[in-house]
Amino acid sequence: MGLSSQVGDMSAFFLTLASCLLIALISGRRSWYYPPIMLLSFTAIGRIVAWLVHDAALALDLIAPEVIVSIILLIAARRLANEA
């Protein structure tokens, strides 16, 4: 049951992220960048909370790319707004 939930949740996470980015690129509408930014940012925050509160390992190798990609997408969204 746990594996099914994990695979289903991760599939939904990445498919939503990829779909929103593709729609943003095709449509040129910056609002489609925000769901992936939120997904990645909340994931990074959740990992930090898990480390602080639940004694999980601090996964900096996973947190860093999430934060970096979120920043890149935020810059892309703002840049797209300036060009429109």
C-alpha cells in the first residue's frame, strides 16, 4: 500500500510539474510557472520541517536543486511578464 501511494504521489507530482511547465512554454502565460514553483518550494520546506521536527536526515542534495530550480522558474516568470 505504501509503495502504491509513493509511486502514485510522485507520478502526480512530476507529471503536474512537467505539464505546467510545458503549458507555460507553449502559451507564454507566466501564471503557469507558479504551480511548479509552489510544488518545488513546498517540497523543500517539507524536507526542512521533517529534519527539524521529525528527526529525518537533512537532504541538502535534494533541497538545493529544488530551491535553485524554483528561483530559475521565478526569474523566468518575471522575465516573461516584462517581455509581454
